[in-house]
Amino acid sequence: MKIKVCGMKYPENIQELNKLPVDYMGMIFYPKSPRYIDNQEWQDGANIQSSNIKRVGVFVNSTEAYIVEMIDKYKLDLIQLHGNESPDFCAELNKFIPIIKAFSISESSDFEQTKAYEGLRGYFLFDTKTPQYGGSGKKFDWAILDAYDGDTPFFLSGGISAEDVEPIKAIKHPWLYGVDLNSKFETESGLKDIQLLDQFIKQLRNE
């Protein structure tokens, strides 16, 4: 089970995260988000190495030019597209970087939208459908994951907390690739509770 910690904002917190067995670290490039990272505060730590953790840039309906600029500036390994990006737009960027395409889910029919994006080099991410873009801290009914019959591995997102270890282990979908953790592991927006993350990861991986 892969672990993605999203919404990292502070250099010192990123250094602490480096000590954990985390696979992906998400940085948000959406100005309306309280976890928006492309600002001077983070510039001072822009050269921090994230060890073996892959850097994921999260974008919402951004231009291709802006995304390419941020890929270079922040040395991103993957990009996560969390808006209404078309299959053609994704395919163009996918030529030179893996993509995590996010989908808003509330009922089983919502998985139909994923079919136009099959074949991308990367992953899907299933998040809870809300009026706004990005995290809501709320879950959707994980039982409807059985309705997803695509071939692309996916991250599970949306309100996952430290209490969800056993429910996650109970999910038997063959394409569940990892979990996406954010607000339920924070002491404030963008600041992660490293000890809580450590405990959760150990329990999830039976360590």
C-alpha cells in the first residue's frame, strides 16, 4: 500500500516527513487553497531534497505553460490534475511526466468519467465530490469502489483519518494502489502531525 501525503507546505515539516516511509509528497499549486505552496515562504527551502519521496504537484485547471514551469522549478516527479482537464490535455502532458488524474466521486455512476482517461501513464485518484475543488475532509461510500472496473491503479482520497486503518485493509479492490492523506493528519492547514502519520503508516503496513 503506497502512502501519499498531500498539502505539504513548510520546509521544516517536509524535512520531518523525509524520515517516514512515505512514497509520494503532494504540493498544491492552486492559489485558492490554504496549502498553496508557490510563495516566498517555501522558496527558501526549494532545494530541500525529499529523499526517496516522489514530489507530486497538484494543479486545478492550470495552463500547460504554468504546469511545465512548476515542474522545472520544483523538480516534480508527477503531476496531479484535480480540475476539469480534458483527456487530450492530460495526454499532451503525459508525454513527459506521469499523471495522477483526480475524479470526484459520490455514486457508482461517477466512475464512468474515468473511461475517457484510461491508458494514461500514471494513476487515478478518487476523492469525495464537493462543490469546491480539492479536499473537503469528507469520505464517500467506499463500498462503491467495486463499481470501478477500469485498468488504472488508483489512490483513495477524501477524509482518511487515523481511525481508518481497518476499513482500508478491508478494501479488496485489485487496483487500489495507495491512500492519499491530508487534513485529518494536520495541526493546521499545511502542517502535518508527523507522529500521527508515523503511527498510521505502521498500523496500515503491520509494522
